[in-house]
Amino acid sequence: RHFPDEMQGDALIGNCIGFLGLKQHSIADDGTGYKTGFRHELLKSSDGNFRPCDFEFAPDGSLYVIDWHNVLIGHMQHNARDPLRDHVHGRIYRITYPSRPLVTPAAVDGAPIATLLDNLKLPEYRTRYRSRRELREHPVDEVIPAVQKWVASLDAKDPNNAHQQLEALWVTWGMNAVDADLLRKLITHPDHRVRSAAVRVLRYNFDKFSDTIDLLKKAASDEHGRVRLEAVIAATWYN
């Protein structure tokens, strides 16, 4: 939320060959895949050793970029013990959008189950990711009933309701106790993105369903190509 609304959902690509920096691209649905559009160069350096090797959004919404800063790039072209490898230098950049406030970091580490589940409604992907990870530190027999109660309390009129249900499904998958009833519900959802996401969960949980083949056959005849594609991919994992 710290960055402009029109940037939400974009992709950031780090490049250290030719162009040295981060490029930002918009993403839009395009059949079974996506199409992208170049938006701008978010970060660019004239330093020949600039190596933006990793970048991640912090809990406060700012973007951290790690500059590996090394004259050598690959491991195929250069020996691992090449003396030109720089083990001393490196930089970390922090990018903010000054005209918008930073995000108040959500409580994650040591937070109760109820708080972690409510974090799944937040727009920040990394916060939701960390919350799901923290939930896996709690006992399964405490998390699963809490998830089911949380799903039952969701507002059906909320435009993000489907995504919140998917978050719940992913939590149960992360606990190795995937909610079969919730998956069967979402695999028939009106939104093709929800259906395809449910098929992907099914791919990794064949042993939890007695009707896996029937579910895959239904997905393979779906009206949307991305759902069919997920079914095809899932079938390659089946005996």
C-alpha cells in the first residue's frame, strides 16, 4: 500500500547484464498466461559492478534492494576461487514513495492464531506469507478449527472474499491437513483464477482425496484455459 495504486500487481525484474538495475512491468491476463508491459526503470546504476541480486518488501511497505556488487557474475564462466571475487563490498538500498505514508507493520512473530488469520486480509503479500509461516509454528489441532471458524465469519459481500478463502486453503495445506471441503468449493468457483489455484493445491494433495481423477477430469474440461492447463500439469504428477 505504500506505493501507488496503479503499481499494485506489477513485477520487478533485477538485471545485471547490459542494463544494471530494476525494471518494472505491468501484468495482465492473457489466455492461459499473461502479457506484460514495460512501465519504467525503477532503479538504475552507472556502476559497472552493480548487481541487484535480491529485493523484498519490508513490513513497513518500503522496498529493500541488495546490491551484490561484484565484478564477476556467473559461476560457469569463472572459477569459484577466482581472486576477482569480491567478498568485502556490497550495498543495501531502501526505496520509498515519499508522498504516501509507510505501512504500520502487522504483528506476526509470536502473534496469536486469530491475529495471524486476520493478517491474511492485508494487501501486502509478504505479510500474508510471513503470517502463514508463523501459523505453521502452532499445533495443527488448534489451527484447523480456527481456520474453519475464520472462513465461516468472512463477509460474503467483501470483494476479496474469494482470495481470503484461498488464503485459508493455503493455511490448511501448509499444516499438511488441506481442507477438502473448502477445496471442492473453490474448485467450482465462478472466478477462473480461484478454480486454477484450487487445482494447483489438489496437485500436491492427491492422497487426501478419493476422487482425484474425477476432480481433474472436471478441471480438464473447464471453460477457461488456465484451469485446463493446471489440470494438465497436475496430471503429469499422477501415476
